[in-house]
Amino acid sequence: MPESGTRRTGHRITLADGTPTRTREAIPADLGPVQALHRRCSPGSRAMRYHAGTPGLSAARWRLLCDPERGTTLVTTTAQATDRIIAMTNVMRTDQQGVGEFAVLIEDAWQSKGLGTALAAHAADVARRDGHHTLTAAVAAANVPMLHVLENLDAPPARATGPVLDIEIPL
């Protein structure tokens, strides 16, 4: 676990259309804006992220996602509206030493702008910083955009476990 002084607090991403964004580590006070993000996402987007119709996150689940002992959760805003979260990225620890689990939820209006690809690359950097040598992702086989994003991280062919693909990405 890195010391708290080595944790980054911000990362800038400029989208293909020139929109500047800011990604930072989540804090417990982000729960309200993260719940609003979930409400703005379509049921289909939430189902692709959670493999279920999860309408949002409970306060207890959010506390777990914000616990640095469990991993790193990032939130993304535009540079102009820093109080409106447009994406949430997770790099969580697993029970396997050096293996982190990657997941991302992007507000529907911000999809297909290069944000997912940039957040996946940043998540890989965060995973390396946190001591991981591998990222895993459970991706719905129908989630072609996310499969493309993971291909950009040089993901090898996925293992099928029904409608969900288990992908392991060496870092």
C-alpha cells in the first residue's frame, strides 16, 4: 500500500472533442454526486457495469469503495463543472496478491468520446502504482465498447463464463 503522501489527487484528460476533464480519487463526500451519476445513467449502462439493474450505491457500499485499503475509486468531472461527476472508475484489490479488479461507469452522454479508453489507461497506471501486476475485468459479452477499450490495454482473449467474460490484463 503506498503511503498517503504518494497518492495522486488529480489527472487531466482532454476528450477527442477538446473537452477538458479532471479525474481524482473519490472521497466519502462524493456519495451524493455519484448517486446522481447513477440516476443519469440508463438502466442498460448500469446493467453493463454491474451485470444487474443496480439503481445506485448505498452509503455502506460507497464507504467500501472509498476505503484505500480496499483499492482506489476515481471520479471524473468536466473541468468546468467539478461538482458533477460524469464517470466513476474502480481499481479494487482482490484476494489474489498483485491482482486488481477494474470497472468503470460513464454517464451515457459522455460515452463514445474517448473517455473510457483514457480512464482505462489511467486505471492501469493507478494499478501499477498500487503494486498490481494484473488487472481483471468482468465484462458482459454484449459490451462491445468496453471490450474495445480493454483491447487498447492489450488484453488477451477473454475467458467466457456465460454472458460475462473474465478478462485478465498483464500490466
